[in-house]
Amino acid sequence: MLGRKVNSRGYLVDEFGNVVDKDGREIFEHKHLESEEIPKIFPFTKFNIKNVLGDFEMDPLGNPILDRDANGNSIDRDGKRCNSKGYLIDGDGHVINKYGRTMFDKKLLDNEGDIPKVFRTGLLKSDTASSLSRLMSEIGKNQPSEFDDEEQRIQEELAENIIRRKKKRGNSGNTSVDSMMEDTPANYNA
């Protein structure tokens, strides 16, 4: 037993209450937790950032070029209210999607109005089969995760098993590919 600190929900935390991975890298800031629970991202598994961004041009530094309405609020080219990062927002500052549904409470945004990093990176859209911890590790370090080593080990093990089976089988006279395969489409013909 490592004796590592966890919160009441069982998540590994650092001395500030931030949820961290097994290597101590921050995954979620304490301020983003609700009752010590991480934000629920599973409904967003195929999250597309374009659904929460207004319609605007970007300046050379990558900042949105927004207009102002009569009340001084930032708006996009369609007249929809946006925050300084270009995210569509409602009257309370919560990020909404193009259908007006609240996607991120204002308290989840960082000091500059950005949504949590896991949603900005595009990993949820492109890598939906990965585990949350792998996503967080890749976001935190932008380096290969421990799963890459595990995947490599599994691939090597599979290759060794194939070689072992071929040696064990020897040359039994079967030369066609189908005869060497245990399960072929022909087995399912009616």
C-alpha cells in the first residue's frame, strides 16, 4: 500500500485537493470539482468544440475578433453573445452550445474564460475508446503514456504466440491461408 492521499470520492489528490494521476500530474483543479467529484464528461465523449464556439475571425495571435452589442457585450458575426475566448455564453456566463443548451457552468471556466483543457485538445473527439486516465496523462504531458508501453508489450507477446503456434503446428500439409485460420467466413455460410 502506497499511502497516497485520496478525496472522499476516491480520487488521488495533491496537497491542494487537485485530482492528480498516479504520477502526480494535475488532471482537474480543486475548484472544478463539485462535492469532490470530477466534472462528468461522458455525455461529451464525442465533444466537438465547434458546437460551443461563435462565428468569428481570429487575429494573428489566435484570439477571436469579436464585435460589441449596444450593451457592450462581446458578440460574434451572427450577433450571438460570446466570452473573450469566443465561446457562446448565456446571460449568466455559462458556455452554451449552438442550440442554447448549457455545456459548461461558468465556474468550470478558467480565469481567461477557457473551457477545461480536456475539451480543448480534441482528444475526446478523436480517441473515444481511451480511458480517462490515459487522456489526462496525454494532456498533462503531451508525451506517450504508460499505455503505449503496455500496448507494445502486448503486441510483442502476440507476435511471440504466433511464432510459437507456427512452430508447434509445423508443416501439416495445409498450405492455403484459409486452412491455417481457425475461424474463416466460410464457417458461417448457410
